[in-house]
Amino acid sequence: MVHGEPAGAGDDSVAGTSRMSASAVPWLPLLGLALVGAVLGYLAKYPCRFGEGWVNGTQFQYGCYSDVFPLYFRDELDAGVRPYLDRALEYPVLTGVLMYLLAGAVSWLPDPMARGLGYFDATAAVLGLCLAGVVLGTGYLAGRRGRDPFDRRAAIAAGAFVALTPPALLTAFINWDLLAVAMATAGLVAQAQGRHGWAGVWIGLAVAAKFYPVLFLGPLLVLALRDLLRERNTGTLRAFGRTLGCAALAWGAVNLPVYLAAPEGWATFFRFSQERGADWGSVYYLLGLADLLPNPDLELLNRLGTGVLLLACVGVALLGLLARRRPPLEQLVFLVVAAFLVTNKVWSPQFVLWLLPLAALAWPRTVRPAPALAVYGLWQLAEIGYILGVWQYLLFVTQPAGATAAGIGAGTYAVLSLGRLSTLVMMCVLIVVDCRRNGDSRP
């Protein structure tokens, strides 16, 4: 968790601060935390990776589901099919490229099953490196925001929160999200160091892997406008322009070649996002279970989600502009990402990975530790409950007709979903309260 507030709009305002902070970072302990987290996350998939859970249908029973193994065969990566060019893929370009490269790396293995399992192993290894990047970046940002020149305890606590909390271990290798999370974290590090161009490059690349980091640009603009309106400081606005421009260039450099070579394949991600209905975990799916929103019109669903998200973003913008003290960037980013999850048509279990580093860095400055720890703890417990519960619910809804009842029904699943929703809202309320206060009331 993080204490204190950054000086000078999140940039190093004193020459040499970045060097001094970097030299004090406990890199090896943070790397150790990341390694332990990656190994434990891999072992969480043990019943499927070594017990044939992905083959014999027990993946939901043992909670070891992963998209990586089945999509290797579904998308014909085992046959050397090229994403976008030969077959449409519903993932952004950098994720598709990673999938293809890793499939090529295991093509020498002797049979399809060995290649599929090797593909999962290779993917887990790369995502483990991404986890290391997230832990190092989060630890660095947490420690440099302490009261001392660098707070090693805060750095290690933040790194442990990202790497070792049960939601992280249970979801690390469900999908390829850690790729985007690592690059988004690198963007926050570059922004904190005043390297606004590099911040834009990393954010643009992150958006090319998973679209959610585009939300980072809103809080950056809000804080730049705050500095302009309150201090007549145009520097942060110019810096935002560099970040935005470099983000657009980086995203375009990755996407343009694929678009020119296969426009239909490239557009599949955007089309799929528009055309999919209310999916697992979303508020709209829960409303459907309660017959409050049965079979919603897709256009209505898209408009409703977009409209509510925009209203939430306006609220976050007003908070950033009107708060008595300048809110930390990560707090505003956490709020907009949380708003996106709450209003989105899909809320997959692994999306908690988007929030973990932001939550570590959004630790409240003006709220005493006990209530903050209570809210964080309730949120984590609710995430654990949902992650374990969603597999049992999928076991229930996918069992053949006439089979012995297994898993949990819609009622229990709804309770777990509401628990996740309500505790995330509590997190947002905690952060909003902290943003609206002035000073630091911690002992």
C-alpha cells in the first residue's frame, strides 16, 4: 500500500530524485515476490495442466479453467493459422501476435496434446515475466511516494498485494490480461518520472493488447486541466499532449500494418465488442437472472452501458477538478476503471488483475488504516468468492440434462456477484472520501 502524495503532479520535481529512488528500490525482494506469485498461479492450474481437467471436463469442478489451452485449438494456432490474416480473432493486435508467436515456439513438440500443454506453459512463462514487471513497477511507485526518500516497506507491501493475494493467484493465467497490465504499469512509471512521451508509448501499446488502458488518458487530461485552471500552469497540459500523441502513434504503429493487410480480421475485436450480449459477471446478466432485464435489445444495452459509464467519468472528472487537494493519478484511474467494469457487458474473473496495482497505489492518504484495511479486505474476500463461485455456476449450467446436480445455482451465483459489485463500490467510496479530504490524518 502507498502512503503520502507525490510532488509536482506525479513527476519527479527535484533533479536526481528518480535516480535516488531507483537505487533504493528493493528489486530483488520484489522479483522474489513476483516469482512466488507466478509459481503459485501456475500451480493453481495443476488439476487441469497435469490432471487432464481441460480434457475430461473437470476444469470447472476444480476451478482451474484457462482460455489459453482451448483457444490454442479453437483458433487453429496448432495448425499454424495466422490471426487476423487467415482467421478472425476477437482480441486486440498485440495479444493476437503474442498468441501466434507462442504457438510457433511450441510447434516442434511431437503431438497435439503436448503442443497444447506446452503452449500453456510458454504462455504462463511470458505472463509470469509480465507479472514481474507489474510488481516491480507497482513497488517502485509505492515506495517513491512515501514520506522518506524511498519507503521500502510500502514498496514490498504493494508488490506482495499485487503478486500474492488470492485473486491474483487464481486469475493470473486465465487469459492474456497481464500483458496489458504490465505495459499500463510501465506507462504509470514513465508518467511519474516525467517521461511523458514514453508514458504515451506504453499506454498506446497497452491499448493495443487490451483496450481498457485507454481509460488512463481521461484522468491525465483532468489533472492537466486542474493545473491549468488553478495554477495557470500550462506545462502539464503540454505534457498530456505529448502523452496522447505518443500513445496514438504507438497504437497506430502496431495496428496499421494489420489493418492494411487484413481489415476485416482487424475489425473483429471492435465488432465482437459491439455485438456480444450481457455476459457472465455483468450487472446486466444479474438483472436478466432476476427478470428485470430479460433478453435486452443489444442496441439498448450498448447505449445504456456507454451512457452510464460517461456519467461516471464526468463524476470522476469533477472530483479531480474540484477536490481541495490534487488527487493522485492512480486514484482517479482506479475510479474510471472500476466504473468501466461495473457498467460493462462483460466482467470476467481475470479483470481483477486490472485493478490490483491501481488499488495498491490508490491506498487512501487521509483515512486511518483500520477502516481502509477493512474495505480492502472485504473487496478481496468478495473477489475470491466470485472467482471460485463462477466456475461452480458454469459447472451447474453446462451439465447435461438429467445429470446429477452439481455446482451452484443462479441464486448463489447472484449473491456472489452482488458481493463483488458492492465491495468494489465500497472501494470507490473510500477513494472518493479520501480525495475530498484535505491534509493527512494518518497517525
